[in-house]
Amino acid sequence: MKASRIAAAGAVAASAVLAVSAPAFAHVSVQPEGEAAKGGYAVVDFKVPNERDDASTNKVEVNFPTDHPLASVMPQPLDGWSVKVTKSKLAKPLTLHGEKISEAVSKVTWTATGKGIEPGFFQKFPLSVGALPEDTDELVFKAIQTYDNKEVVRWIEPQQKGQEEPENPAPVLTLSDASTDGHHGSSGTAKDASDTSTAAPASSTSASSADSSDTTARVLGVVGIVVGAAGVAYGVLAGRRRTEA
């Protein structure tokens, strides 16, 4: 009986670890390299993991919000991928920083020219974007991930306030307030934002470290709770045996 109870506790602990750690890396997400300040320009990375064991991701499509259009979107060349930027005419022209804009980027599509994102790997797709809107705190994108076995995963579900995260959440870019000195974050111009020769490696490393630390903390927390519960149960059983003896 003792062995079976310990085995059951171990199974619960293993299941809890998987349940907590899996969502931490399974979603398509977007993060700025540095800061994405309202009214400014920034370099953002769309992080796409491969969730399958038997297929590679060979196409990634990111659709841009129409309620807050972006006039300038410049992709960074990536080995093994071709990229296409699609623009669409706006139903109502906008004036951004004194310039009248009649069209904006509606979609960016990356297509693998090589192996794509193989099982067990992820890929970051950098974009220089701007000018970022000043009348919202976030931008919601819709990403479509295609595998070489023709499977399509649509990361398009919005997060509803106060509710659990949806199964396929849309990537959300959080915008920070513009600094009081008049500069719009670390990437104040389109030229600065597109220069990723030195900033990208450091940002990628810090993002990976943050993801790893967050996942580790969750896993250790769950394991601690399960082990503690198992210890209490063991103590109760031991007490009963002493009483019966």
C-alpha cells in the first residue's frame, strides 16, 4: 500500500509539472527589443515555437491591427526564410506626425526556403515598426502558423479581462508611455529601430532567460505543494500504524 501511494503521489507531481510548464513556451508571442513606447519606433520579435513532434513550421503569417494601423514595418532578413510585406488602403486616411497616411501594412508573411522550424526549436521573426499609436496601451496581432504536413494553427483569440487565457491566444504587444524628455523609448527613429546588429543578441538572451526563470519558478512551486501534501499523508499513515500497534 505504501509503494502504491508513493507512486500515485509521483504521478500527480509529474502531471502538475507538465500542466504548468507546457503553456509557458507553447504560444506565439511578441516582445519588444528594449521598449515599445507610444508614438515611437521599436524592434519587436515574434517568437514562434514548434509544437509538433513530427512536422516543421514552414510558414508564419502575422496580421496587423486595423484599428491602429502602422505605416512603417520593416523586416530583418533571416537565413532560410523569404518575407513578404503586404499593404492595404485605409478606409479613412490618417494623419501621423503631421503626415497623411492612406495605406498601412496589413500583413507580413514568412515562408521557409529551407527546413523551417523543426521539432524542438523556435524562431524569432524581428520587425522594425512605427510609429506606434499614442491612444492605446497594447496592439493585438493575429498569427497563423502552418506546418509542412498542411496543419494550420490560428493564434487569433483575444484575451478577455478576468477570464482564463484562451487555447490559442493572439500575440499582444504592450506599449509603454513615452518618456517625459520627448524621446519615444530607446528606438526613437525608424533608422535606430531597424539597426539590430548589437541589440538583438542581448535581447534574445534576456528573453530566453526570463521565460526559463518563470517556468522554473512555477514548476518548483507545484512540486513543492505536491511533495508537502505527500509528506502530510505519510505522517498521517505512520501515526495510524503506531496507534494500531
